[in-house]
Amino acid sequence: MIPRVSLPWERRMITLEVRRCQPVSPGFATVTLGGPDIRHLVPGGPDQAVRLFFPREGQPELRMPTVSNEAWMAQVLLMPKAARPWVRNLTIRSLRPVERELDIEFALHGDSPMTSWVRRVRPGDPAGIFDLGSMYRPPEHARGRLLVGDESALPAILSILDSDPNPPPTDVFVEVASAYDIRSVSTPPGVRMHWLSRDSESLRPGVRALEAVGDAELPEAPLYAWVAGETRLATGVRRHLVNDRGVPKRDVSFYGYWRLGRSAPG
Ligand SMILES: Cc1cc2nc3c(=O)[nH]c(=O)nc-3n(C[C@H](O)[C@H](O)[C@H](O)COP(=O)(O)OP(=O)(O)OC[C@H]3O[C@@H](n4cnc5c(N)ncnc54)[C@H](O)[C@@H]3O)c2cc1C
């Protein structure tokens, strides 16, 4: 699945440092990164994502790729494992150029590389980013909007909501692991939040959101839909909208953010 993303014409590897880490709810934490090189980040759409580079446990320093093009991955894979950083995809939850800071919100789970790093970070620890672009592009003709995601897509959905104070009629379906992660979000008129929680290890992530969208009365057509999360959620909602609801393929942006049972490459 190759999502349609917009990228700036020039991107740079950017090295920053951790400023702070704050819990949001039992399953979420926000890490603030900052530093002078943040000026090289070109602000993109509201779901602008980055490759995040961070050291493996025990590594004394962060070794970043030196090339700022698609050859970076080969460069990382050629590093000896002892020196190679972890690389994960994350969304910029908010960017504050004046303070030279950005926030990333992490959905914590198990003892994965990303979760373990968030649990051990301290101010001053190094982290790097490389712009991945943005895929949120509502067409001019859209009169209604649908946003669907699991916990990994909640930061992007909240950024999308923050970016538009006068939105079209919008339904938002967010599935989180636990009811303790449901939070109060202030939204402008016309936005209806539908929170879903699994509260069970045996329920496949994304199933509750997929079912809820299938049963829902959707906002007025023409509709623009943005869907992200576990791969089967993203593809399942898209298939449903296109096959059962008659939404044109081009009006659905979808992105499999992660795959159940598989680690992200890098
Ligand atoms: C464009 C983009 C933007 C993203 N933005 C964010 C973001 O802002 N915040 C965020 O938290 N995630 C975000 N993600 C998802 C994140 O990159 C993946 O969840 C990533 O796999 C997490 O790495 P890890 O080290 O935790 O787990 P991995 O090492 O990749 O996987 C280890 C195990 O955990 C499982 N797993 C992976 N992610 C999850 C999850 N979320 N819940 C439960 N199990 C999981 C895998 O299936 C695997 O079995 C984004 C992904 C993309 C592509």
C-alpha cells in the first residue's frame, strides 16, 4: 500500500535532543524534541510525519545517516548493529518554530523498541528526524469529512482537528487500547467524536473501529475520508467506503501505520 504523500522539495537529516517527556494517559506519552536544526524542517500538512532515529539501549550516542535522500536506509542497514539506531515513523503532534521545539505523541505498547525508548528518555538525550511528508489533502468538493484511526493515528487525527477551526461536518472514529486512554477533546461545532476502546488483549486492534464505521450514518457526500492505523483497519475502511458507500477512491487517503505481529523495518 503506497499512500499519496506530499513532500518538500528538499529534506535534511535533523539531529535534535529530548527536552522533556510527559505522560498523557496510561497508554500515551508526549516527548518534546528541540534544537537549532529544527529550522531545517519545512512545515507540511497537519499529519506531517517523520522518521524518528533514536539510540538502542546501551548505545552511548546516536549515529545518524549522513545522506538526505532515499539512500539513508541502505546507509543505516550497512552500519554494524552495535552502532545502528532504531528508526520508527511518527507524527509531529505540534511544531513551535519560535521555541525550536516539536512534540511527538507515542502510543505505548508492550516493550517494543519505541515504547522502551520513551520509558527511558531523559532531557538531553539525542534523537533525529527526517521528514516523511503528509497525506491529508481534502479535495475542494468535499462537503463532509470522516477521520478514522487506532491509537497510533490519534496524534495525527488531533493535529488534523486542531488545524481547522471551521471544519465541514466531520465524524471521527478513534479506537484506543483501553477506556483509560479516552480523553476529553474540545472540538468545533460539526465535529462528532466517537471513542471506542478494546479493553481486551484478544480483540484485534482496529476491529471495533471498522465495525463502528460500517454501522454509522456518515456525513454528507461528497465525503473526504482519512484513515490510518493497523493495516487491516486502513484497508478495511477504504474497501468499505469504496465498495459499499460509493466513495470515489481518490477521496480516501489511507495509510497502514503498522502491521500486527510485525516489527517496523529499521
Ligand atoms: C506515517 C506514520 C505516522 C505514525 N505516527 C505515529 C504516532 O504519531 N504515534 C505512534 O504511537 N505511532 C505512530 N505510527 C505508528 C508507529 O510507527 C508503529 O506503531 C511502530 O511500529 C511502532 O514501533 P515499535 O518499536 O513500538 O514496535 P515494532 O518494533 O514496530 O513492533 C513490535 C510489535 O508491536 C506491534 N505494534 C506496533 N505498533 C503497535 C501499536 N501502535 N499498538 C500495538 N501493537 C503495535 C507490532 O505488530 C509488533 O508485533 C505512525 C506510523 C506511520 C507510518
